[in-house]
Amino acid sequence: MLTEQDQLKKLVGQEAAHYIKDGMKIGLGSGSTVYWMIKMLGERVKEGLHIEGIPSSNQTAEWAKEFGVPLTDFSKVEGLDVTIDGADEVDGNLNLVKGGGGALFREKVIAKAAKELIIIVDESKVVEKLGDFPLPVEVLPFGWEMTAAKIKELGCELTVRSKDNEVYVTDNGNYILDCQFGKIENPEMLDQELIQIVGVVETGLFTNMTDKVIVGSKDKVSLLE
Ligand code: 5RP
């Protein structure tokens, strides 16, 4: 039995799959909303759609295999036609906080590689200003304590992400610091400040990258662009 939020995720995930045309190379994001998009793509592949996807996480790769969506990698393709991904927060300028699922680095790679970035969210993710959701920052394990101290100097409280009482390790072998900055007044500037800190691999701030956001709410699916 799906929750109301999950039903909206399913709705926008399925809707997004209709943006995909024959022959496209697609960036496959991560998370429970993307799950529905991949499932629907699998059905379209069975009906004859020819596509190839590059997954942004091991979990996404597993789902793609399960639903029959062919995969490729950057040694075989030069770029992507479109990337479809979820988000943890979306603001009025279509800036995003991502990385709730820990896949932000590969998600940013496939977002940057694509001609078009389409984000799929339920209405709870749309906010006036980013920052209620703690900003995930991927850091190298070596010296992460030093990296964390430098990040704190930018004005946040942070925690090292854990799972089952162990430090959570990303698909890239790194750690995630969940950083509570409060409302983020200038996402682009904060992203630039963070990325300059030695040890920071990537941040969950996706600024000036999104082309379209498909939002699912109770009575309709709407498009922000
Ligand atoms: C993973 C992400 C996801 O896209 C984000 O967490 C949204 O996930 P969901 O669709 O499950 O709500 O950034 O790193």
C-alpha cells in the first residue's frame, strides 16, 4: 500500500518516462521517485523503445537491470540527451538540494553531461528557500575531520551520515556530511565556497542546472521551467 507521497512520486516518475524518445542516451538519477521512472521505461523498452542509460548509483543500476533498461557508460558515449532525477528540495529558481540518498557526486556528473535536466518531485520538495533539508556534502575519508572543521567555519552544524550504526560509505567509497546551514541565501556562492575546501568531493547544491521540474500534487501534475 503506497502512502500519498509515494503515489505522487509514482505519478511524476511515470510522467517523466514519456519525455524519453527513441534513440536517447539518458542519465538515470537515484531515489524512490526515479524508481517509478525506470520501471515505466522498462515497460516502454519491452514495447520496442531503444534507449541506453547511465546510472547514478549501484541501486539505480540494479533497478535498470531488473526492469530491462539497457545500460552504458562514459567510455562508450560522449554525452547524454537528458538526465532525469529526483531532489530533496527545489527553490523558485530551480536550484536544488540533492544527496538524500547519498548519490550526489554521480548525480552531478550525469546532470552536467546532459543537454537537458528534468527533475521529478512530489509537492513537499518545493520550497521558497533551500536549507531546511540538511545539505549533503561528499568528502574523502582521509582527514575528513579536518574537512568537517573547515566546513563548520562557513557557519553550519554537521553530522557524519551513518547507517546501521556504521559510517555510511558512498558508492565512491567516501563519507557524507549532512550540513545544517539554515536558510541558504546564496546557493551558488555556498557551493563555490564548499567545493574549494580540500577534501570536499562534491556538494548537494545543484545551481543553474535544471531545465524542468515535474511536480506531483494531489489533483495535478505541473511543470516548472
Ligand atoms: C539521492 C537524491 C535523490 O534524488 C533525492 O534524495 C530524492 O529521493 P526520493 O525520490 O527518494 O525522495 O538526491 O542522492
